[in-house]
Amino acid sequence: MELRPEEISALIKEQIKHYHNKIEANDVGTVITVGDGIALIQGLDRAMSSELLLFPNDVYGMILNLEESHVAAVLLGDDTGIKEGDEVKRTGRIVEVPVGDGMLGRVVNALGQPIDGKGEIISNKSRPVERVAPGVMTRKGVHQPLMTGLKLIDSMIPIGKGQRELIIGDRQTGKTAIAVDTIINQKGQNVNCIYVAIGQKASTVAQIVEKLRQHDAMGYTTIVAATASESAPLQFIAPYAGCTIGEEWMEQGKDVLIIYDDLSKHAVAYRTMSLLIRRPPGREAYPGDVFYLHSRLLERAAKLNDELGGGSLTALPIIETQAGDISAYIPTNVISITDGQIFLQTELFNSGVRPAVDSGLSVSRVGSAAQTKAMKKVSGSLKLDLAQYHELLGFTQFGSDLDAVTKSTIDHGARLTELLKQGQYSPLTMAEQVCTLFAAKHGFLKNVPVEHVRSFEEQLHKFLKTNHNELVQELQTTGVLTDELEEKLKRAMEAFLEQYHLLTEA
């Protein structure tokens, strides 16, 4: 049977008449089940992955699973007011956060909303939290140092702008302390900082904010907080939100430092969500895509090439181990994604070595490319000296007779270990660190008792600042230790040593 033209015309008109209704039907769904912060919704035929949904009572949700008959969404708020049969609307927007300079000095939640009581954030731009990382051709090699202000790290495990350096260790070993010191050390360095707190106590986050305020560091810092009391979905998107805020500055040609504290809790939050939406569990009950969870986050750290402005995003992820087990699933995943790791040991921490960094197991795969020439010159043999010291120390426990060379190596190692200790919230400038290591390298500490090494260092800095400030300033500005500067520094230290011995003898 053939259709006549007028019948075809009538059919098309009928379809056009009801087309708007069809669009509406695709944009509104119905809750089938809800509980544990997860909602299954029927009817959202055109929904996108990671799209924002609007539930009753102005609660937002985010789509995670697209099934054949329904979609699974996680709720970014309280689910108590939502019940079966409720209407859910599509927003047509992927989850996004506000970005820009208005975020500096603010404490926000995982959705970029202010939680510091300072009113609305002034921002006319927002960006989606999920984004593809910069490609190889848009990047440049890491070559500029990002100084932490900690002698041990800047000399042996240097971090470069655009690098991803993992801080790993058991709880209560000083992981967050290193991160906070690094933020404080960026004062006056034109580096914007972002601290992402995942699954921590709200009181801990408040203490960190207060410490940063005391050291005038909040002016260039943004805190993204998804505390332990918040839902797993908010803890899940917090690091991506922080990264998005940083990317805006990176693309403006600025340098950015971001700290994820910590990704162990992030992985646990993701596991919670995944098991609730019935994704199949794998090793240690984590879903198979947990590696992708962290790799797509950390790959976004980059040093952009000059055509794109030369901005950088440096990531310091933190991972908490259980009883020093770095072979567990999440630690091995993140170690394989990052460009090196800083290992913190409980034994070192308890014995008073702080920061408790194990210089043997810690590594930076960027290495001396991320150091100034002066720092490279004075720290070249440092790792080897410490390795020899620790090895010989093990042998000397079994015998008392030591030859002169062994005794000299052990004495030098003991002084180095003491010299590399550093109190919290007291980062040093690059020039101060070079002067300290210069003194150790050229034997100026040889006759200083081990217990007086740190007071010797303190007095040395005061002496150089008072009497030879031009040397310190030249070193800080140029970053190069020339032969001429080296001679001047040696003479200055000899003068200080005479004064120091006179004081100690008196």
C-alpha cells in the first residue's frame, strides 16, 4: 500500500507538533530508588556522563553510570528529602567550579562554594572539573626549581615546576608539614597555591588555614575542603575541582602549586561510591578503573611550552601507607604515575630526624634539572655521603676499632644528618641553604660538636646577613656559585669560624 503525499504531510505535521513534548520527556526523569547518597533514575534518555542533575530541595547530583534502562547518580548533598517517584531535571551542564583570582585567600567546598563566611566569590568564569590533560606537544621539559625551603628536599630530591612528586609515609610522620612548609616558602615567588583537603577533620583544616594566615600565605592560597563529615561524592570531586582552579592560572602563564592531602582517602571515597552503584570490585575491593582515577588527575600537572604562555602546575600528592607498606594497591599505583617520591619513615620521625625523609628510598626523576647551578654544586655528593654513613653505621655496631677514614666518614655523616634537620614553619631561602651546605662540604663543621651543629648554622646565617649581605643577595639573585663568589664565601666563613671558636672557648 502506497502513502499519498497529503498523508505523509499530515504525519510530519503531527510529529513536529509533539516534538517539544519529546524533548521535555528526555530532560526530566523519575527516581526509582534512593539511599546511601546514590539515586537510580529512569527516563533521562539523553543524559551525559558527569552531568549535573537537579533534585528536589535544590540538591544537585552527578551522573556516574549510564545503564540501558536507567542512570545512576551520586548526590552532592543531603539525600533525606528525596524519595522514590521524585522528579529529576537535567541541567545540560557538566560539573563545574568557579575559577579566577577571586578564589585566592578563600576556603571553598568541592563545588567551589565559599565556606569561610566571607561572602560570595567574585568570579564571572567557571570550568568543568573533568578535563583532558595537556598533550606532549604542548609541554616543555621541567627545568625551573620549585623550592620547598627544606634543605634535605631541595638538595637531594629537588622538585621542578610542572613536576608530580609524591609524599608518602605512615600517619603522623610529617607529610602535611612538608606540604604546608612548601606553601609558606612560595611567599613572594609569584606562585599561586592550592591545598585540597580530602577526608580530613574540619578542625585539622581550620588549623592549617590559621597557620597559613599567621605566615601571610593565605593571600596567594586557595583551600578546597571536603572534610570527613562530607559525603563520598564531594570527597571524590574535590581534587578535580582544585586542579581546575589551578589550570585557569596555569593557562594564564602563571606558576601554580597544588597539594592533594591525601589521595588514599580519595581512593576510599571512590571505592565507596563504586560499590554502591554496583561496579564490580577488583583487587582490595577497588574497582578496576581506580588507576585511571588518579592518573587522569595527576597527568594534568604540566609545564606548558612558551607558545602557550609557559605556565606550570606542580602537583604534590600525599599517600598514607599502613605500617610502611608501599607495595599496597594505591601506593604502587600513584608511585607509577608520579615523577618521584619523598619517603617519610616512622623510625626516623620518632628518633627526632625531622623532616623524617629517607634519603635512600626517596627519588626525584627530574633530578638536578630542577636545581640552580649553585645548589647543584654544593649538593652533588650529599646523597652518597649519607648512604656511606648509614652503611658504615651498621657495621660499627659490631666492632669498636675504627680506622681514621671510617671514623672521618661517620663523623661527617653525623654532622650532615644533624645539619639537615629543620623545624616546622621555618623554610630557608635558596642562598641560605647553599651557604649551609657549602660550610658542610668544605669542612667548616669538622671541629663543631654534633649537638652544636644547628646553633652553628643559625649563627652563621646571622653573621652572613649582618656582615656579608651582598654575597647572600648575589647568590640568591644569580643562583650561580662562581669561583670568585666561592672564594669570598670561604673567607667570610673563615672569619665567622674564628669568631665562633672564640665564643665557644669563652
